Amino acid sequence: MSEAGDGTENVNEMVDLCRELLDPNISADFLVAAIWSLGGAVTTVCSPVRSVQLLNKAIECLRDAARVCTPGSHLVLYALAHTLFTRFMETHSNDDYEEATAQLERILDPNQPGECPDSAQNLALCLTSTLVFVRSTIYENPEYSEVTISRLRTLLSSFSDDREMRLYLTDILATKTRERFTHYSLSESLEEANSYTSQLVDISSSQGLEKYELLELSAGAMVQRSYYSMERTREKIQRLEELLPITPPGTPHHKRLLSELGEWYKSKYYHNNDISDLEESIKYSRLSLDATHSRHQWRVLPLASLRNVLLLAFEKTSKINYLDQSIAIGYNILELKSVQFIHFHAIRTLVSSLLTRGQLLGRREDRLEAVRLMSLAVDNQYAREPDRFRLSCRWAIVARNISHPTTLTAYKTAISLMEKSLSFAPTVSIQHARLVAMGKNCQTMPLDYASFQIKLGRFEEAVETLEQGRALLWSEMRGLRTPMARLIEEDSQLAKRFANINQELEALTTSITPSGRPEMEDGVAQDGMDPFGQLVVKQRKLVEERDTLISQIRGRPGFENFLKTPSFTTLRSAASRGPVIIINHCKWCSDILIIFHNYLPCSIPTTDDFYTRANKLRDTLVEARKHGLDSGEYQDALSSVLKGLYELVGKPVIKKIRLLGVPEQSRIWWCPTSVFCSLPLHAMGPIPSSDSSKLRYFSDLYIPSYTPSLSALIESRKANQQILEKPSLLLVARPDDSLPGVKGEIKAIRSLGPRVTVADLVSSDATPSSVVEGLRGSRFAHFACHGVLETGKPFEASFELHGGSRLTLLDIVRSRLPDAEFAFLSCCHTAEITEESVADEALHLTAAMQYCGFRSVVGTMWEMADTDGRDLAKSFYKSLFSGQETSVPLL
């Protein structure tokens, strides 16, 4: 069967002959032997020539054979399963996967009749592991990856004495658990991956290389090779070169030796940086490619290996011919229609190479081609949404740089993928971590998109974009608390199902990330998924069910826009009580937009250096705070920052709103982005006036507040309309030696008695559970304690209560406080963006209090002096209960 045509014809004849052997009068042993030969022939012939028609014919024959053969005909079942797997590799049909899995489970089921020989069991276990791994590689969805890890852990414990099989399974597990760490930042997954890698080295070092036959699909081998010393690497190469001349050319083993030599020479290069080793790697990689059939289903592997080593050679030598060759091979990979699931990653690599060459040689055509390829790849349904989102952001950047007509399309694609890419992770903590890991270009994409729309004069669309692309996590969680009243009137059962799924998803999304370690017993991993895997699978199932219900709801008249991004017509209502000023801080072009409730938004031009000046102001303030609030350095820096802010923002804004007829002492809401989330816009100044004896700042002219988004501001005005004669206020305080001023603050709050009913949770009474319970029955809340930040972990920001116990941001988010109206957080850092967090997500304690029900919240943007809380509280509540507008900035 050396020729594809002859092989196909021979297999067709074998299928016909096997059908004749299905006669019950013919020996079962003879039939099983014939079926086994047919299965092997199908795999041998169909792998390189991709004959789906032949596979269909063979599978029908094998199904009939499985039905007529006596129970316990394990080899027949295996032949059917393997042929289904071969077709799955071509069609990627989940039906083929499920049927193949069912046949393999019959072989491995101890309750099935007939004794299954060890050889058949091993074959079935091997194919089972290959099947789950390949499916998770083709379809990069989270559930399949978790099933793969779980299944392979179980299989690994079944092969304690089979070193080759352990090598194979351990290699795949090293790859999958390392992927898991990359996707979810689970530290235990990295530890598990490193453990498997160490085992790989131990196993492969304890046996001869002639038995070293890892499955070609796995990518873990490169990691394993990096663990070898230079001496061991040389020994591996020497042994491979000794085996090569005595191995018959054209055999799978000969091709494998060529491939291994290419990889080991590359590994050797990493030890000594000798370019000659890269040349050897290129040589053997080319020979491996030449030895692979042009239509073989895994020809992509030698192509990718050669491309990668050529890229490495270019990176180390800067010789453009290496880059040219790698680009040519990239196009060869894209010509392989049988592995379209790899095309996305191939395009991503090719795009990087084209852009590098375009920059080096000034070739606009390379950048145009990169844009074309990215526009194709972002719709690839085999790739993960987070990867597609990252590529769409890159597409937008490149297209905008060269003024390409697809720029707007690129941005639209990116914004549509952004939210989906976050929901790929099961909990909000991981979602935020993934957003941080995506990098600055992805985080600022909504700001970049809005700046592009503003440049085109599409102000309303820019406002919608900023709303859609910022505070994503709050928006997602707010969507899980969607009011159902109107839907209940239309379809109570549908509303109930949707509400139940929302509740389940909210509980899951706001949960603490569980362990990713398997359950152990006597040092052996137990069957079944670990807790984190179970969480991922459950979350994906709920998300799919919810998406289906949303589609059904949108299909009803009047619900077409259900849970879609609010239109500008809706968003402008946020300015019903005063203008909202959005500052879009963007490296392309920054803009200031003023939103009014009764006419179109207007734009204030900014200076060319607006972006960099704002960054310097933020950096100056952050650095000065390290010296302490009472230091001269801090006071000088703060004065400089406030003055700089006035020149940059305050002066043009005041000029504009005066021209628009906004009177002084009007309410103004700031909706900042990026670094402006950390700058005191309310305190900008001093503002020049005719009375030079009195310094005035922005809050002296207008009554400023902040909102993380327009939707949050709109939502805060939908609070319970029930008004009690005498409001209730919950006082949460922790007076101690580090906060002596809290005692004065407690006294000030208690003195409000005639106007408000005050309930105390002070010192030992202030525990996380008692505080949450107390908040449920209170309209007002006042906190006087330490606020604590955790770098890079915004959901662990907390109020420090009695005995060091903490009420975390996540605890607050889980609460539902329908009667809440106002909270005063007299604690440090409550409205401060945590370091290594995404500013535009507004993940701080103040926003959490608003999310769980409080309409308005007073928070602190950084550390406050101890006595400030008492003085501010006295002034604020005096104003509040006198019926005057307060000049204290609210969220």
C-alpha cells in the first residue's frame, strides 16, 4: 500500500471481504482477525490521504461487525473506536468522539462479558487518553481541558509498571496543567506541571532511547528537554545519531529520529548559544519534513518545528533570510486544510513575523497582509475567546497605525469579544487576573476605540463604547441581578428559570477559587475532577444555558434589547441631575466629553501632551505618598498635582460649562478613566479669582461626585422609594491605639441621635457576619476602621474589624441590601485602585458598597489622617441633616 491510490483500492476490497465474513457460519476468530487487519489498514491509508468516504464505508462495516460478533470481541470494538477516532481527526465531529468513547468504555468495563486481555486494555486506555487530549487541543474550550486532566490523572494510576505509557501520559499532563496555570493563574497547577516535568526526566532517563516514543501531538517534550544538563543533552544527540544510520529510511521510527535530532540540537543551543547547533537543528527539521507525506494529517508538526527554529535563528542572528523562510513555511501551514484548528495560532505567529519584517524593511505590504490575516483569524471558532480578543486588539492597533479601512471593524470585533473573553474564567477574581495578564493594549482598547469614534465625530457611540468596555466585572455581576418584573408579566416560567440561573451563576462567580489539586487517598489521586475542574464545568454549563435563555427572551416582542449595551438615549439620563464629565485618557488622543440629559454631548479639546502630563501627575502623587501624609515632600507634591490638574482639566472644563450656562454650585459627576481614577479631580486648584485673599478649588465652585460608569449612576437612582420618618444608621467602628481619633468620630455619630436611629457595632461587636447582618436593616452606614489593600488582589481589599478579622470586598459583593441609601467610609483606601489592578474596572470598597445597594457612598482615594474622619463626619452630617447640598465628593 505504498501508493495512496492502491491503498484506497485495497482497503475498499478489504471492507467488501469483511462484509462477506459477517455470515454467522464463518469462524468468529477468523472474522476478528480480518476486522483487526481492516482497522489497521484504514488507519494506515486514511491518515495521509484523508479519504472520508472510505472511512464512512469502513465504519459502517465495523459497526455491523461489532453487532454480530460474540460478546467480549474487544479487538473489534477497538478497531471501530480507532477508525472513529481517525474520522474525528478529519471531521472534528463530536458524535464520532462520543461513539468512540462509548466503544472504549465497553472494552474497559469489568462488568462486560468475556475476559479482556491486558494488551486490549492497554490499547483502549492509550486511545482514550489520546482521544480526550486531541479533542481538548482541537476545541480549546475549558470543559474539555478539565475532562482531559481528570481522565489522564486516573489513567496514569493504571499504568504504574508501564514506563512507556507513563512517559506518554505524564508528558500530556505536563502540557495540560501548565496550560491551566496560564489560563487561570492557579499556583497548584504550576506545581503539578513542574512535578510532571521532573517525572518525565526521571522516566525517560531510565530507559533506552529506542523506546523513547512520545506521541507527536504533545508539546510538553520541549519543556522536559530544558531540564537536561549539557552533558546529558550531548549523550542524547550522540545516541540518536548512532541509531539513525541503522534505522530503515521511510519508517515512522526513522522520521521520529530526525524530528528528535532537530529538537535536541535546538535544546543544545540553549545551553551554549552556538549557532552551528541551530544550523544542525534546521537541517534535521528539514529532513523530518521531507520524510512526511505531503498529505499526512500531522504534517503540520514538522512544519511548525522548522518554522520555530528558523524564527529562533532570526532572533539570534538578525539574518532576514531566516525570517523569510519562516514566513514561507507559515503559509505552507495555512495550506493544510485538514488542521484548520491550528490555523489561528499559525496566523498569530505569521502576523508577528510579517510585522517584524515590515518594520525592518519598511514594507507596507507586509503590514497590509498582517491586517488581512488578522481579520480572518478573529472569527476562528476553534480558538479561545481570550486569544481572539487579544488578536483583535492587535488588529485594531496595526490598522489604525496605517489608516486601514478595517480599523472600525477591528475595534467593533474587539469590543464584542472583550466580555466573552472574561466569562471564560469561572470567578471574578480570576477574570480580573486574566484581564491584567492580557496587558495594557487589551485593557485600554475601549478607550482607544472611543477616541477613534470621537475623532470621527461619533460622540454618542463613543459614550456607548466607554460604557460597554469599562467596569466590565461590575456590569457582568449587575446583569446577574437583572429585575424580572416585566418578564414575569410576559412569561413567569421563563423569568423563574432565568432568575434561578442568575442566582447560581452569581454564587459561583463570586465564590473563592477552590483547589485545583486532585483528591488523594494513600498518596494516589482519586477518580473524578478536582474542585476547580468541577467549578469550571458547572460555570460553562450555566453560561451556555443563560445565553440560550437570553436568546429566547430577546425573541419576544419588546425584549429585543434585553441585557444589551444601553443606548446613548438611555445613558444620557445619568445627567438628569447635573452634567457628567467623562475624561478619556488615551495614548492616541485624549478627550473630555460632557454629557447632558437633554442634548448631545460636547467635546473639549485637549493638548498634545495631555496623556503624558496626566501620567506624570499620577506618578508624582503616588511617589509622594510614600513619604507620609505629614511630610513636606507630600504636601509640596499634592499642591503641585492639584495645580497641574487644574491647568490640564479644571481650567478648560470650567470655561466650557460656564459657556454652556451651568451655574456655580451645580452638581457635577466625574466619570474618569485610567490614571484619572486615582487623581483628586474634585480638589483641583487653586482657581484664580478677583479675590486673591481667598483660595478656591473646584469643589468650592461646583458640588462634585464620582461614578465608575453611567449605568451605575442610573442604577443608584432606582433605589427603594420607601422613606422612613427617622432613618436608621449602622455605625461600624474599631477604636484602638492605631486609630485614636475613632473615639471622637463615634461620639460625633452618636450625637446624631435626635435625627437618626443609630445602631452600634463597636470593637468586639464588629465582626464580618454581624456587620453584614446589620447592613441589611440599615438605610445609612458609617465605617470608622482601617481599610486594607492587597496588591494585585482587589477582591481581597477589606475593612479590618475586631481581632483583625476582615470584611472583604467579595463579602460585600455577595450581600443584597435593597433598603440601603448612603454609606460613609471613613477608612483609608476605600476608593483607591489597588496596585497591579485595572483602573477602569473600579474594583474598590466604595464601588462594592454601591453595587450591593447603597445609592451614594463617600470614600477615600488614599490613606487619610486619623483626625480627618472625625472632622469630616461632623461637617458632612451637619450639612446632610440641615437639608443643604454637601460639597463632599460622593461616588
